[in-house]
Amino acid sequence: MLLLSIFVVYTLSALVLPFPNWTSFRIACLAVATTSDVSVRQRASMLSHLAREVLLLPVWAIFWLADEIFFASYHDQEIREPIFIISQPRSGTTFLLRTMSEDQDTFLSVKHLEWRYPYISFWKLIDVLWGFAFGLKIEATGRTLNSDASAVRSILMFWETTKNLVSS
């Protein structure tokens, strides 16, 4: 009965979630499974990553639905004069993006984790959990410190950037 319930929840959430494109996902899985250009270990790693993405669909569906219910006003946000930075690789576009992002009154740039997990409710949960965990540390040290959402995001973005640098 538990497995049936999990299957039903998974299926419904997978149907509700605006998944990028099932056809593209199927093509990626077939390409990874049939290519001879990678080792067995690399193939297993890629297939496990794709499987993890599918298994996490119910989680992302819950966050997406929570955003639609609790933060529906994000649809009304106006984007004035967007700037798209497009160029050849290794030509300074990341440096330009980061430099422009320093002017937070004029520009908004989306960091890797923010476009990877574009759910308002996800980031609110991170803020709450961070505040809870940080509060425990503060009680242990006896010091008071503000739990700031931007600090949480900065730490997570730094972690993601350094992780990518180390792994490449």
C-alpha cells in the first residue's frame, strides 16, 4: 500500500510539474546509455544523475505548487529593459555579469543555484532552516547575530562556485 501511494504521488507530481521536456530527457538517457565515448564509470555517473533528477520530481513539484499557491504574485513582477549577455566561451562574459551584478539597484542577475532551484518556497525554507541551525550555534556561543537571507544565499553561491572550480 505504501509503494502504491508513493507511485501515485510521484506520477501525479510528475504530471503537474512543468518538467523541461520529456522528449529531450529521453534522448539524453538514450545517448548516455548507448555512447561508446565514455567509460562505464562515467556512464553510470551520468545515468545516476539523470535518475536522481527524475526521482526528485515530486519534491520540485511540491515547491512549484507552493509557489503557485503562496507566492502567485511573482507572475505580476515587471521586468524592464532586460539585458542578455551572449558571447563566445572564455571571452569575459562571467566577469561582465559579476561586475554588473555589483550594482544591485540597477541589475539583477540569477546565480547558478537560483536558476537551478527557481522556487521561492525552497529559498524561504532554506532561510528558515539556516536561521534555526544558526540560532543553535548562537545559543552555544552566547553571541547574537542576525540571520540574513542574503548571507545564506551568498554562502550557498560561494560554495557552488568553489565546488565547480574544484571539479573542473
